[in-house]
Amino acid sequence: MEWIFLAGRVLFSIMFFESGIKGHILERKGTVAYARQSRVPLPQLAVPATGAMIVAGSVMVAFGAWGDLGALLIAAFLIAITPVMHAFWRETEPMPRQLQRIQFMKNLTTLGAALILFYLWNQLQGAAGLSLTGPLFVEASGRPLRVDLARCARSMRFLDRRFREVESFSRRRRRSVSSPRLPSCA
């Protein structure tokens, strides 16, 4: 099974490594032009930065050197670029719209795979097999990270109450300041 995990990591990483080296670094001019056309802010900086991000992430995942961090780098890249570079809803022609939609869905699927890899490294805690290191993200006790859903829900309810209070205060303030009262003519 260790070999299957290694093969999966390498196959997952190939696309990002190749894209980072070729498209983001060696042939950067064309990728910058495409990013500019897709309305990416500061494409001349964003393209090489994201290239370095995915090259580093793909190498970390393939070799299993802090693979959890590598998977998060790839996930962050996909979260950042997918809605900008593959905004199929902006396309007016059917063929480009379909091509961008396919790319968008491919990126969502790959994002899911990156998140699964992060989870696996965290749960296996060094028993990932054929990895150079264990995960970077662990609790101080050495146990896998756990998400306390009840605590998250309490935090979300707290933030929701605060938001509603601010919104209510803002509405009251607008009403009191909005229009001066004119004397009645009666």
C-alpha cells in the first residue's frame, strides 16, 4: 500500500510541477498575458509567485517532505486562481464557456484531492509510508489535528450575533440622521 500512496502522490504532483516550471517560470510571458486578460491583479508578480508555490508544493507532496504543507500550498493556489482564471460565467460564446467550465471543474476536483492529501498526512502522522518526513501540522501533544465542530458552531453563532448587533445599530443610526424633521404646516 505504501507504493500506491507514493504513486498517487507523484501522479498528483506532475501537473503542478510541469505547469509551475514551464508555464509560470520558463514561458512566463504568455502566462502573464493570459492572467492579465483574465483580470488577475499584478500578473507580472502573481504568475512567478504562484509558479514557485506550486513547484514547492508539488515537490513536497511527491517526496513526502512536509507533504501536508505541500498539499495546502497547492490547495491555496487552486482556491486563488480557479474563480479568476476559469470564470466560465464571463464567457459569451458556447465553446470558450464550455472549455473554461471544464477547467473550473477540473480545478475543483484537484482541490478536493489536495485537501484529502492534507487530511491523510495529518491522520497518518509519520506512518504515511515512503515519505521523507511526517506532517508539519500536529498538535503539541503529537496527536493529529482535530476540528471541534461544536466550538466552531459556537464561534459562528457569536460572530452572527455581533454582526446583527452592529447591523441593527447602523440602521438605527441611519434613521436618526437621515432626514431632519420639518415643522408641520397644520
